[in-house]
Amino acid sequence: MIALEQNTEEWLEFRKMKIGSSDAPIIMGKSPWKTPQQLWEEKMGLRESSYESTAMHRGKHLEPAARKAFEKETGLVVWPNVLIHPEHEFIIASLDGITMDGKAAVEIKCPGQKTHQMALNGEIPRHYQIQMQHQLAVTGLKEMFYYSYDGQRGVTLKVQRDNALIEALFEKEQEFFCCMQEHTPPQTQRSDLPWLKLAEEWKVIQEQKKALKEQEESCRAALIDLTGNGSSEGGGVRVTQYSRKGRIAYEKIPLLQ
């Protein structure tokens, strides 16, 4: 447990050389807002931390009311807190709410309509799931609550611990922390939609080129076979026979100009 108030200058400076729960989806390449490279630059002091958007400001403003609504709905009493991983001090978790006995915790979101509707449908965005698995790893809990609040009503969901995901996450976080210590940018793969879409299109084109090349060679061989021992021309294509060092050879088939 850390005696620091979240979102203060002291807290922000402290977490620069730590890996927190909000860093987890970024490091895994699943954040819709920030890349691992951008996060590393922020940690190194090479880039200003992202500005607070209207949505982020709204979320912080509504969080106390959301916490009270969650407490009323569940009967639990929770407080915001910052915890350090029991074995790895560079890993921390900033919790929106945890009980005094540490047996229950909640991640509170005050999102836009689309994300709140997902909660109403029993769904949680992937980047939030990763964030919560990081928190489960730090707290040691088997499950925790996800609470989506739109300013009027809330939706409570449970997220179960996923040890396989936690293991993969921890490996990535260790690699990222080494990059922080060595002042070396992380080796990352882009996962933004425009890039992935174009990358997929490029792969399809390469496969098409390969298939067309095979068709071209097959067609070329057939034309040469039809030509026999002479030369042929027709349909804008010419096949010419010529002698080279005692053997019959054929030029590449050019299109007539």
C-alpha cells in the first residue's frame, strides 16, 4: 500500500518509473489511445503525458458518485488505493476501490454511451479486461468487479482471474521495464486498425501476385509448346525461336507494341 493520493503531482512522478494498470493494455498493444512507443517516451520524459480529454475529465468528476452508487448496490465499502506487487516492486495497481480487508476490489468506468451499452450487454472492452487482469495480479484476487456508470445508473459485472493472460502480460511488462531501465525504445508491432487493414490488403496482393506468376509461367510454357519448332505470332503475342550454343531456346514472350 502506498501513502499517495492518486492524480497528484507526487503520484504522477512516482508512477513514471513504475508500470501501472492503465499501462498494461498499452504495453500489450491493445490500447485505442496510445502506443507502447508513446508510453515509453512519456516514461523517459521525452514526451508530455497525454492531455486530459473531456471524457477523462467527466470520468474523474463522476467517479466519487459512481463509487457511492456501487457501494449502495453491492453493500461493500471501498476506498481508492495504490498497491505494489508483492514480488515485483516495479508493478503497481491504482485501484478505484478496494475493501479494507482487501478481499474485494472494483474498477470504475464512467464511459460514453457506446461503452456503457456494452456493459448493459454484459461485455467489457478488451483493453479494460487487460487493465483488470493487471490489478488481479497485484491484489492476488481471483475476481473483481467492473462497474460502468453513466451518471444515472450503474452496471456491475465480474471479471475472473485469467492466469494465462496474466503470465503473458507479466512477460511483456518485464520486457518494457527493461527498456525503461536501459533507455531503449521497445520493439513493437503496430496494431492500429488502418495499419492492420492495409497490411492484410498487402498480403492478399502478394498472394495474388504469386498465383498470377504461376499462371504466367504455365501459359508461357503452353504457348511455347504450341509454337513447336518455329515461331508464332497472334493476339498481340510473339514467340520467337532462336539458336544458342547448339540448342533451341525461346525469348521471353513480349507483348507486341
